[in-house]
Amino acid sequence: MTQIFTRRSEFIAGIRDTFPLVVGAIPFGIIFGALAVNSGLSPGAAMGFSIFVFAGSSQFIGSNLVGQGVGIPLIVFTTFIVNIRHALYSATLAPYMKQLPQRWLLPLGFWLTDETFAVVITRYAKPDDSPFKHWYHLGSSVIMYLNWNFWTFVGLVAGQRIPDLSAYGLAFAMDVTFIGMVMPQLNNRPMVLAALVAGLSAVVLNNMPNKLGLIVAVFIGIAVGIAAESFSPNETVEDALKPTPISEEIPS
């Protein structure tokens, strides 16, 4: 039976598939709201970060630097470095989105997050002929945006009433969320190698200033993944683990 795709069905599917990641982002949003007001930002300024910036890691860094009185040029440069990974996301999505008009590209580009990228790249890559995959992308983006802003507001309120909210270990949920995002992508040897090398590099380079070790680890992982892809582009993890038949090991 042929599946019929509609704008509504794709939009709802995007929300549904993103929901587990939405749950993981809840404590992250609460912590940001709490830390932002405790860093000296006004509630309006802290809320503005989530509404107009909408980039979790950059918001944490930016609000902290603003609270310390750091100059605008340094804040812009630091957040640019932190968010440079989005250029990689955009390059990966570009072949699937190049036919979309600007009225679609601009909001979807603004709303692009790690969570939404992890969900929508899988949907775009599926071989079905749905003409509404960008509506799936929209559903994922909108639910993430609304969720982040709602829990930022909750964090603002909580941060003014509960001292040192970050001490409750809520950030651990975001670690689990990112693990959940990465694991489904580890379905072939290049992806596994890239993840392992990037993780080990991040540990080794952890002492670099300003967290630059994470950026370097990302590029090392990408380089290893590209190199591995050139040798075994279509080999899955299961294929790599299969024993080589004896007939292939010993020439006749």
C-alpha cells in the first residue's frame, strides 16, 4: 500500500520524532534561564537570548561573558567559534533544501539546532518521494523553539527563587540527550570511527583554553570519517563484524 504524504502528516511526524529530544532539552532550558538571571542579566535580556539567539551553548557562553562585562566583539567571536558546527550541518542539509525558497530557508536556518539536525537529516535521506519533507523539518524546528523558550521562562522564574539551581545536576539530562542523538547515526564503520576518534581527541585536548579542544576534536573526527568513507563507503557495522568466509581467505 502506497503511503500518502501531506503537509500535516509530515509536520506532525516532525514533532513526534523530535519529542524525546525535547524532553532532554527541558532541564537545559531551565538551567540557562536560572544562570542568566544569576549572572546579572535582566529577565527581559535573558529571555531575549532564547527568542532572538536560540543557540543553547552560545547562550550560556554569551550570557556569562555579558555578565562579566566583556566587550561585544569578543562575545560575537566566541559565539561564532562555538556555533561553527552549524556550517557543517548546513552543508549536509543543502542538497535536500536547495530547491526551497528564501521564505523557507531563512526560518529553518534560524531554527536549526543539534537536535533538529539529528532528526531531519534522517528524514531527508529516506528514499520515499514525499514532496513535503520540509514540513517535517518545520515541525521539528517549531517544537524545539517553543519548548526552549517556555523552559527558559520557567528557569528565569525559578532562578529568582531557588539559589544555585545548577547544583541539582539537571545538566546530566542534556548529556544523555546528545548520546541518544548520536547513537542512531553510528550505523557504518566511518561513522563509528569518526565518533570514537572525536571523543578520544576531545578528552586528550580537554585542557586547551576556551574549550578549543572540542572544536579541534570535531575537525579531527570529520577528517577520520571522510578518510574511512573513501575506503568503505557503504559498509555497515554489521558487515564489518562478519567473519570473512574461508573460501575468500584461502585462494583456490
